[in-house]
Amino acid sequence: MVFSRGVGVAAIAVRGRAWAVASLCALLLFVALSCTRPQPYELEDPTEAAKVFLTALDYQAGEMVWEFLLPEDREVLEARKAEFDALTDGKIERKAWEFLSPGHIISSPAEYKGVTVDEGRSDGDNVVVVVELQDESTFDLPMVHKGARWYVDLPLESLSEQDSAKQRGM
């Protein structure tokens, strides 16, 4: 009886180790597969990247939208956040990407029915993606390819200049 109990405990210990090894292997496989999958902003086609960006706006996936923005545009939003924090004494917590809403670009990205690259206004790493809306109107979404990724180049600098002019009473 003692012998069989010892064998049972040993079998459970071996199964426990096997389960742990199998779990570790599954975790490593998951991590490896996750690392090989490109991020949405690393898509090669700017129209596909634009679609992901518009969808992220629609779903208010702010952190993904943030990843699409050029560093200069992020700085403008960070400055707006700092102004907001100063006005509210930091009592209302906001992320910088919250200062960019779908209304800044398009009222609802679900309104778009197609995106194309305007070849006449594009040159290699700088493209203009034309977004066509359901009502046949269009708007431009400038994009820049840097490294292995696409950035959306919003005219936030000009908006920040307009804000400054308004504050100066111009």
C-alpha cells in the first residue's frame, strides 16, 4: 500500500511538471506569434492603415489612434492636455489622445465608404489618402511613411496656431 501511494504521488508530480512545461510552451508560442504579427500601423498599404485608423477612431480606441499620430501631433495634444490640466488644477484626469475626437477629423468613421491614394499628390513616403463618405463628399488624410510604419499627419500644428490667435484676440 505504501509503495502504491508513493507511485501515485510520483505520477501526480510528473503530470504536474508536464502540465507546467506544456503551459510554458503554449505561452512561449503565443508570445512568438504575437511578436511576428505586424502592428496595425505597420501595414504596407497606406489605405489599409487609414482604414484601421478610421476604425480606431470610431471605436474610440485612443491608444491605437495615438500610435498612428506623428510625434509632432502628439506634442500638440500633450500641450492641449497641459492647458486643460492647468485650467482644472489636474482634478479631471484625461489622456492626451482624448483631446482628439472623431469630430476633429470626421463625425463618424462609419460614414466612409472608400479610401484611395491620390497619386497626383503623393510622393513615396508622403501620401494623401482620400476618404470618400457615403454622401459622395471627400476629405484628405495625409499620411507619412517613416521606418516600417505609417503615421497620420493631421494639421494639428495649424489648429494650435489658430487657438493661439484666438487667445490673442485675432
